[in-house]
Amino acid sequence: MKKSAITALLYLLSTSAMAGSAIKQLDVSGDVVTFMLEQSKSHAIPACVSTDNLQKWAINLNSLQGQAMYSLLVTAVSKEHLVNVTPANRCESVADIEQAEAISLITKTVGAADSGILLYKGDGRTVLGKIMSTSAYGNHIYSQDTYSFAPVGGATRLETVTFYRVPDIYYANSQCQGEAYINRNVAPDQPFYSNKLDLYYHTPVNPTDQDYIKIHGDAEVYKLNDNTAECTAIGSQAKQWTSSMLRLVPMEHPLCGIKGCIIK
């Protein structure tokens, strides 16, 4: 689970006012899911979409957010629920099929979290609530996944949680081990998550020289891809990063705990 001045769509489900559509077709091929709704699209379809695929949507199963959206689709089919789709206005998973940015499951009431796709604390046992919608945003700098969920015990309104991630973590070690660093500031009130380290973190609030990767001097800097765990040299020495590359400070997430929240 996941800072230039970029605002991403935070998609909040309103079960009392939202219209939806039944799923007409659902297909899985490799790591890509495509689907169609009974109701035709009403927005301007992007130019990348082919004539044969005008009414189709696509999602990618390689991300946690994509897996959650697929689970919502399966639940909608099995429970005969309606869904809403937020368009990404681009083609991504398939070159000529429009990408789905977010999916909301439409039910009559927001009930207790006793079935469906559930959000758990990092311990994998404590249920936080039933996931009702998801949305995502990402670029080469950072990504964020947002989930709207009905809390345990039932609720009159949904709650939301957003998980932030950066694509790479840096080390002054050829095995990508030891002290970890990132090339940005992260405030404690908006912690980031590392998939490979399975922890939440921030960077020092008032950093000193000892908090920067430059203290490792002539050591080669390596980056760890947080999705693939590939460790590669970036072609520079630690001492060259004089005012960036701050160390990670592990912290407990207020909702998930020490480890990453789990969706299942």
C-alpha cells in the first residue's frame, strides 16, 4: 500500500443517491480483466478505444487496487448487485480498451462487514470493514490507492483510507539492505507504505546531516523497486546527494497497525 502538488480523485460512494448498472460480461485473460455493463457509457470515450470495444472496461490484476476492483466485480455478479465505474479516460491495461479508474458496488444499505470483500488490519485477523469502492492514482513520483469501506458493526456513512507509495527505495548497499532512504519528505500524519518492507514510514521531521544518505560517502547508491524487489545501481555515490535522500523512520499506521492492511 503505495508529493508534488497533485490531487487525485478520492471516490466516495453515496448509496442513497447513486445509480448503477448490472454487469453484462466479465472476462479474465492473464493479468487483465475486461467487463461490460448493461448500461451503455454516457461519457466521452477516449480516442484510444477501438470501435469493437466502445462499451468495454479494463483493469489490471498486478496491483492491489486492481485485485480489489476485480473482487468487487465478482461480488456484484454473485450477489446481483449494481456497480458504478469511474472512467480513467485513457487506455492502459489493454491498448484499445478504456481503463476503469474506480469501481463502486451499489447495495441497498450499508450493512455490517460480515461478507464481501473485507479490509483487515495488518495482523490479518481484525476486520475493519467491508470495501465498497476503490480508486487509484499513480505517476513516476508516487502512487495512491483509496478505499471506501463500511466499518464493522454497520454504519450510516462510509469511511475512507488512502495508502501512499513511492516506486523506489534507496540504499548505500549493493544488496539493498541496511538503512533505507527515499528521495522525498514524508510527514508522520500522512505515512507512506513499502510493499517489500511491509511497513509504514515517515522521514525525520527535523532532519540533521545524519539522516541523509550522504553520510555513506563514496558508497554506490542502489535502488530497490518496491514492486519487483529488483536492486540496481543508479550510477552515483552517496556523497553526491547533499540535500535529499532521507532515511525511513518506521511507524505504526493509525488504522492498519505496524504491517500493511490486508484485503481479502
